Amino acid sequence: MFRFEHPEYLYGLLAIPFLIAVFWYAGRKRKEVINKFADSTLQKVIIPTYSRIKNRVKLTLLLTSFVFLIVAASNPQIGTRVQEVKQAGIDVYIVLDVSLSMLAEDIKPNRLERAKFQIANLINKLRGDRIGLIVFSGAAYVQFPLTTDYSAANLFLSAVDVRSVPQPGTAIAKAINLSVKSFDLKSSTKKAIVVITDGEDHEGDINQAIDQAVSNKIIIYTIGLGSPEGVPIPIYDASGKRVGFKKDKNGTVVLTKLDDITLREIAEKANGKHYLGSSNQNELDDIYEELSSIEKTEFGVRKVTDYEDRFYYFLAPAIILLLFEFFMTTKKSTFFASLSMRLNLGQD
């Protein structure tokens, strides 16, 4: 099996036609300048040792070495053997509130960015566990399903903002219900949901959602972000400058308050724990310790191919060609120069 470890570097090969065009144009301009300065007979006297053939060879060596260097940088690899690796772990859905209230700055830089930072740290710590992300405000959507591709998970996480869900509101019940449906309930793997929100639920039957999770042996952890006293929600323009705070229909500034009681009840009823979010502590670290203590369950077998690097097959020729190009001159060879001179004398 053959592959390139960094195939994106191969796009550098697209520069080859451009370089050929540049060298051709430069050579043409040089020839035009020389022809204006002297005719062909005088050129043989002024630059008798110049070899156009050697100049073309040098350019060919340079371009060829450039191709080899690009291929070497992309690191061609050969698969030597295929191994079957058993996958074991737990399934975790992060349920993230992306309503406008999550832009409140009582937790720095704001509630949403702090939550995303914590989730990214959790993803980087996972080893074999499957993680998924559900975003919600007035509705809930799967941002990415359960996966062990942590790089892709971080990529999708980075795209999350308050515009990810167009419906306003905070529907925690819908998010929990969607999480339960998104699990493979027939699988024997241990399952957990981590809800990160300010807790201001505006719709839905939370108790029914919790009962559904508990009946499927799903543990729910909650992280409450914000302050019970309430803070205003800042509004920013396109340039990132704050232009004011969110107001209601009467022109009064809206205060978003943490509903810590609701989140605590959710965690207690679903056999989990509740954590109060802060700017200087990573609550997901504590939850990760809890998750690590849960018994891991085998959920599949993944085929892994061992690859060996073969970049040196291209790097070595590139270096050799560059050395040839460096030491090669554009002067005609002595043998060919004397042969040419003899042929000219013979004709005379």
C-alpha cells in the first residue's frame, strides 16, 4: 500500500510550468539583448565559450531537483503490514448551548469561548473514547456524531458560534432527547452526556428527557456557565467593536442569569454531577476523571496499517542533481570547443 503522508505539498508541482515559462522568457529576453548588441559572427568572438546546451542542462537539473524535493517533502510511504486494533472506551456527547446569552462576559473571554476551550482540551485528552457534539439554542443539531477522529472533532468544534443554530431560545430538553437518539442504544458501551449551558431553559419537558436518558442507562453531567445575579449580553458589530447590549421590546437591557438549580437537578436525577463554571478552572478535567473511572467497553476493531518512510529515495537524487547543477558551468567543453575550431579551419 502506497500513500503520501503530506499530499498537500504536491500542489507545489503546479509551480513547475510557471518556472519553465519564467526561464524561457528570461532566456528569450537575454537572446534579444545580445542580438541587438552584436550579430551572430561577433557573438562567437565575444562569448566563444558560452554553451546554450549546458545552460539548458543546468535548468533541467534545477527543475528536476525541485520536483524531487517536493515529492520528498510530501513523504511517500509504503504500508508494510496491517494490524487489527481493538477499540474500547465509552461514548460521550457534549451538549453545548450556543444561544445569544452565551456571549455574556462574566466568564472570560465569554461563556461560549470558554466552553469551546474546555471541550478542545477534553478532546485532546481522550484515548479511544468516542465523542460527539450537539449544539442547541431554540433547536438542537448534531455538529458531529460519535467519532474517534479527534482532529476532525476539533475542526468542527472551531466552527461553532451563536449562529450555528438560527432558532433563538434555550431548549435543553430537545438537546438531551437528540443526544439519547444519537447514541447506539443497542451497543453495550457506557454512555454519558455533558450539558454545558447557562441553564435558562425556555421550553420542553426536561423531566421527560431525563427519564428517557436514565431508562437507557445514560449518565448526565452538567456545567453551569455564568452568574446567578445576571449580566448583560454584549452586542458587537462586524468589525468586532462592542456597540451596546441586548435590550427587550421596552428598551430595557436584558440580563442573563445562571439557572444553577435546574442544572443541579438534571445531574442528580441522571446519576451525574453538577459543576459551576469559572474563568480559571477546567470543569471538564474533573468530568474526564469521572469518565476515566467508567469501565471501558470494546465497540469495534479497527485496521491499522504500519507505514515506512521512503522520502530519502527522492531527497538523495535531488541533492546530487543540485550538486551537479552547482558545479556545472555554462562554458563549452574543451574537447568540443577544439573540435569545433578544427572543423571550422578545415572548411576554410
